[in-house]
Amino acid sequence: MIRTQISLSREDYDAAKREAARLGISLAEYFRRALKAVLPVSDLQPWMAFAGMVDSGDPAASDSVDDVVYAHED
């Protein structure tokens, strides 16, 4: 990762901080997600347009993704 610095108004900072807390993520992760939402998708990886579109609300969802994807119904 590359570290960078930005300047925000107090209102924007406070709003972003509240939203990050509501989502249960760090402020840095909030800004990474916001930036990805507005950047163009790479032509080399068109499937990335769908990354992050689904939010289960479970912060531990990635721990059980194999169970969901590869589960066998008997």
C-alpha cells in the first residue's frame, strides 16, 4: 500500500467518520471503497466491476464463503 494524505473540511471528515463507524470499517477503508466506486474499471479485469457489490452485513462472512459456495445439498 501507498500512504497518502488529504485535506478535508471538518464537516466532510465528521460525516465520513460517522459513516465508517456505521459500516464497522476504518476511515481508511471507507475512503478506499469510496475511491474504488468512482475509478474506472480496468479493461484487463472486467469482473472487478462486480467486486464489493454484495454486503451480507456479517463482518465474518469471508470466513465461511467456501461453505456457501461449495456446500452440497443432500
